[in-house]
Amino acid sequence: MALTVRLDLDHLHLVAHGERHRARLSHVPRPGETITMLCGYADFVEYTDRSAGLVGVRTCWPCDLVYRRQVGVRVPADHPGLRRPTPPT
Ligand SMILES: [Zn+2]
């Protein structure tokens, strides 16, 4: 009998240049595959384990703003993403 591993694609930590981004993924990205974040930033995928940590990683607010709008989460009037231009969704 096989062990089933279920991944929640909404909870993968996509980190680039010290910021945690978000993307709407339809599958687990393959190493080397280029994915485009909700803010429009695109880069290739490489995996690392938890030891790399997330200490000091900042939130990409434009990604957070787009994600909130897509899933229907309230956007506070003072959301930092509202201060920077966001890409079209
Ligand atoms: Zn982003």
C-alpha cells in the first residue's frame, strides 16, 4: 500500500529576493519550471528544505492583495499593496 502525500498548493512558500510571493498553482511545479507570481514576477523553481527558514522573509504585498481579491478575503483600507501599483488580474 502506498503512502499518500497531499499537498496544499496554496501553502507552498514561494520566496524570491527576500519576499514571499503567491501564485495560483494547478500542479506541483517541477524544478526548473518558470512560474509567474500574482504580482507579475516570474522566475524558475528550485526546492529547498525547511532548514533554509523563512526568518526575515517579507510579504510581497501586491501578491497578497491579488490573492485576497481572488479568494474573497477582505482587503483592509490600509493594506500595503494598495500603495503600490498591481498588475491586472
Ligand atoms: Zn509577488
